[in-house]
Amino acid sequence: MSTLRLPGLVDAHVHLREPGYEYKEDFTTGTMAALAGGVTTVLDMPNTNPPTSTPARLADKARRAAAHAVCDVGLFVGATNTEGDAYLPVAPQACGLKIYVSDTFGSLRIDTLALMHRLFRTWATAADQHGYRMQGAEHGLGPITVHAEELMLPVCLALSQIYRVPLHIAHVSRRSEIELIRAAKERDIPVTCEVTPHHLFLSTADLPRLGARGDMRPRLATPDDVAALWENLDVVDIFATDHAPHTLAEKGIGVSEAPAAPPPGVPGLETMLPLLLTAAHAGRLTQEDIVARCADNPRRIYGLPAQPETWIEVDVDAEYELTDAALKTKVGWTPFAGQRVYGRVERVILRGVTVYAQGEVLATPGSGKVLFQESGD
Ligand code: DOR
Ligand code: ZN
């Protein structure tokens, strides 16, 4: 067995579902899944019920995370059509602002240019006061992170360029998108982007096999789109899971009546690292590529504080099959079940304490930190 020591990973895109959808996931089970995947920091999305769109709701979510999480958690605020930029007074206490302009789960989709213009303008104005963490401001703002597919991508790039707002593109899935992001970076637009393991390792060719287990937004793309993500890996700043648990019953699996509108999304926290290490084993990636995109770059882009005495130990030679049964996520399934992988997380040490070892989470709920809560005090 050869043990590899890596920094604690950051997953910059997860949906831990609290409040409102605790039957799918909660801060304890979601962060347990994170530790099992070698992830010691997660950034949680705002499309909960109610959404994280006001100062009071961010404070409520921070209290829940502080009481229950077993790894560190940053919280996004989200814009809504009805509440607009009501989150602004607490912008420095969020890891970033999430804007949805494409089809998604939940009620957060923004519908008008007028509101989009306002959201970028007011985030830039708030940054005039606080600065951006990415540029070194201690109590500054994070980036605007967007779910912007297809023709909505250039809308967001233009607003980012006009207001000089750091823009992060979530889960890029298509050739057209990654190529446009490359061109935007070459022209000094302040843009970064992320790709999920499911868009790197699955395509429309897998849909007949996966059925509803392969339904997420963005949808699985064509094999040519997948090839484009691999060709343009140098443009990809972050690997993030978009861990989006829904129950198999909600997806219409194992139930007699097909649901009218099955929710899109797949869990991913526990399978990202073994999938990436398997690609490294096959020579498609290096360990440095993984550490840059799962630790260093997300820390820089979101201005995350260092986690002292924190690392993970991975048996890189362990070869095994991913199974639903081994998972800590409450929904207990993965689209990668049955796949053989290399690389098993053996131990996770967070701030000098062993919080995960040999398949068991040892941390107590509430031992994770909620990031950025002191800023603005
Ligand atoms: O597949 C997805 N699921 N895409 C999204 O944008 C949202 C997510 C969810 O929250 O379920
Ligand atoms: Zn998401």
C-alpha cells in the first residue's frame, strides 16, 4: 500500500439541503459524506427552502451549520426575483453570491436583464466598500458564481467585464462554453470556471444505462463536449461536485407511479476523489492537477482561510468498486455505482484531530467551522 498525503480538499459546489429538504440531506450527513470523500471544506448553495436570500436566512443557516457540520462550511447567498439583492448587508459573511439564469431545481432563477444588471451593479458597489477576498481583502466579498448555460453565458461575461466583478462559472459542460471562457480569459475578463466529475466522466452515451440517475442540470453532454473539457483542462480552475442529492423515489426509481417532474441532480461528494485519482492512474491527469483544482484554486478564488494541521491520507493503490451501500449521503446512491476505481481515503485530519478513519466519521456534529461569520462584525 502506498499512502499519499494531500491537503484537505475543498468542494466549492454542494447542496446540503438544510433548511427545507432535510429528508434528502442535512448538514451532518452532507458533511459526513464530505469527510468520506476527503473534503474538509464545502461551499453550500442557497437553493434551499426558504432560499438563502436575506440576512436573517443566512444567519439561520449559519446557526444550523455551526451546530451540526463535521467539516468547514461556507454559505452562498442567492438572488431571487422577489427579494432582489436583499442579501447585500451580509455579503461579506457569504462565500459568494449565486445567481441562476438557467433551468434548475428550486425557485431561484432570475428572469430579467433589469434585475441581472442591478445584481452585478450592487455587488460591485459593495466591493468598492469591502474589496474582494480574491484580491486580498480580509473582510471582502467572494465572486459572483453563476449557473449560466448556452446563451446566458455571454450575458454574465459581459456584466462581469462591465463591472469588473470576479465571475465564477459553475459546472461548465459544453464545448461552446469552455471555448468561450478560454477566449474571455485571454481577453482579461475576470472569469474562472469549474467542471464536475459527472460532466468529465459521463456523457449522453451513458443515458440509456443510467436513466433517471443520469438526470441533472446542466444535462449530460455529448462525447464531443466531454472531449472539449479534457482538451481545455488548462482553462478549468476548479473540480467541484454539484453534490445535489434527491431520493431515488423522487426520481421515479423503484416506485410504481412516475413522478410528474423528477428533480434533476446527483450526489457526488464521496466519488470525486477516487474518480480523479483513477484518471490520474490512467495518465489523464496528474496529482498536481487534482490538488490545484480541488484545493489551491478554490481557496484562492473564494478567499478561504487556511486550515492548519489539516490533511488527508489516501491509499492510491487500493482498487475497488464504488457502491451505493458504502455511501454516507442520506440518499444512498451514486450514478457511478459499479465503476472500478483506484484510491481510497484512509484518514482525514482536521486541525490536528482525526475526524475520519477506515470508513468511520469520528468528528462530533458542530466541530466544523462556518466561514466568514466574524467579518463585518
Ligand atoms: O442538477 C442540478 N441539481 N442542477 C442544479 O442547478 C441544481 C441542483 C439541485 O439543487 O438539485
Ligand atoms: Zn448546483
